[in-house]
Amino acid sequence: MSPHAAACNSGHLKLELAAKGMRLDADVDAYAAVARAADDATARSLELVLPDGVCVNAPVEDGTGDSPYVLSGTGDHVCLQKNGTSVEVRVVPEPAFYSRTTASGLPMRSVGQVYGSFIAVNPGFACGYSLRGAPCRFCRTGSGIGLGEAFPMSLEDVTEMVRAAFAEGAADFVYFNLAYVGSEDAGIAFLEPYIRAVKRQFNTLVAVQLHPPKTDRWIDRTYAMGVDAVSYPIEIHDAEILARRCAGRVRYIGRERYYDALAYAATVFPSGTVWSDLTVGLEPIDSTMRGIDALTAAGVLPVLSIVRPSHETAGASRLPALDVLAAAYAHLYRAVRDARINMGWIRDLSFAITPLEARFFAGDDARVAVALQHFYRSKIGSVTARNLARLRRRLRVRTVSDSFDSSHL
């Protein structure tokens, strides 16, 4: 693909930015102030909105970096430049609520972080893999921390932060993320009061990502408590590499439990609302594609993220050439399309490429899916989606709750 064609293709542009990052022109030094700060696992980054409404969290290199992309411009007129081509983009500033504190004095930015169209809330402690692209302590060694050590946030802290984010229009959905707990329920019981509080106070959709529970009844309970979308992140399909890089999860949970839990959840939740992450660059790309096939065969939506360089991933990951990656993303779109899994629910993820965004690599405009996505992004569409979700849950939860109660869990 020519540089100009790649620049005009939002999917290819997102992939290249995620893989190579960008540099800041001198004229946009002011934007450095809103770049997300670097830490041990992720580089400094900016949230951008590309053409077609595609969101990306783009790493920011220093002036000596070798990224071919340069962000330049002033004010609202900002563009990405590469090899003589230019594409207009929008920089997403840090939400204003980040500078506020809750009534208890907790900085709101420590309660939740906005990525794309959702706000990630970690009321206890978060898993390292889902947003950072680096394994957490449990994944690496099996040594996690208990909820008693987590200093969990109060319900008031969480709902106050969500209210501030929604009032500002900084996010549309709420995403709860939790690390390994070790209990039979995998921590969903800990999250339940937060989920119910958010559903009670806000007309929004709620997604949850955590490790799978030991029994399927907790998946039923997850749906019954008001969760609209759920993920048990596999990250690595290859069994040997998973065991080597994520010894904790293999030893204490087991690789097959992830697949079994996802497959069962796909029979409980609506099509396209059960997803799992595969991290590109941690295993051979052929293995990642086999993972895509395994997930779609079970009715699960795969989402592909790219491992980001850090002290934890140095020497353990290597991205294939971009044309090889493009073929994998094309395979992602076609696999989900052929399995007839809804692509419209899991969207606007700035850290990963969704199957709907993967259409840019497959030469398919996915008109019906795109039209539905635009509808659900509209105000009336959002209300319709939430009402349909509530109706479907009411019709199913009667049976689920009877079954759950009879089990005495």
C-alpha cells in the first residue's frame, strides 16, 4: 500500500500509530501537557480521533525518536504528517474532571481513566494486561494481592467520578477492570455493589473485564447483576508461550478455563458482547490467527491489541512487518463476519483494533455494521440499546436467578 493510501486508511493509520508512535512538532508543544504520563508499563501517549471516528492511544516519542509520524498544527487544526502526506486528526484533551477530587478527597483521575468512549474504573486494583500490554504480577508468577490489601474505593467515590465524567461528556460507557482475586467468583461479587450503583444512578451500559470464575453459575450472576458486556482476556493463544509468560494464570486458573468460560458466556450474553483480547507481538502471528478462529467458533468477539515496549516486554516481543499484521487484521474482520457475531457493541477502544475497525484491512466497507454503529452512537440509538439490554435481561434473569438461588451460592 502506498504511503498516501495508508494515510487515508484509518485502520492502517491506527495500526501504524499504535506500533510506531509519533513525534510532536514544536508548534504543538502545548499538547504535551495533556499527554498521558509515562509509567513503568506504558509510554507517554495522546488520545487521537482519526478520520471515520477511529480512536487511538498513540505513544509520544521524544525529539530523537524515529517514528515517521509528526503531529503538527495549532488549536483545533491539527494533522499527522508522514512522507509528505497530511491527515487531519483531533487531539482529545484530558477531561476536566481529572483535576477534581471526590468528597472524600480522592483524586478523580485515580478512580477512573477515559479511553475512547469508555471510562475504566478500578475500584480495587487493576489487571496489568488489559490496558497496559504488560503482564501483571499474578500473570507472571502467580503472586497476586488480596482484596484486603487493595484499599478499595467507596461506592460514593466511584459514582461521583462517573457523574462528573458523564456531565462533561468525556465518556459514554463504564468499564470495570479487576485483577486476579482467587475466589470462586473471581471478584465479580466484589464488583457487584459498584455495578448495581452505577446501573441504578446512570442510564448507561456497563462492561467488565476480569479473570474467569471457577463455575459458570457466576457468569449467570454477572449477567443478572446488570453487566452488559464481559471479557475474560486470553491475550496469548499458544499454550506453551502462555505458560512461559503467564505462569500464574495457567497454574491457578488454567488455559482451558478461559475458553470454556467465554464459550458459556456467549450463550448467556447478547451476540457481540462477550469479547477477549489477543495481544499481537507476544506469539507468532499464525498462532494469534488460530486464536481468532477458536474464539469466533465459540461465538466470542476477538479484539487485537499491540504489545507496547516496556521493561517488562523488552526482548520478549517482536512485531511482525505491517503487511503481515494487516493480513491478520483482515482475517479478524472476515472471521467475525462469517461467524455472524455482532460487531457494533464493542467499539471505540483506543488501545486495540476491534473487528469493525478491521474492515479497513479487508477491503470491505461493512455498510450495515457501520450504519448500526452510527445509530448506536446517536442519542436515540444509545437509549434504544440500553432499553433493549434491560428488556433482554428481564426476560432471562427470572430463570437465571431461580437457578442461582437454588444452588445456594
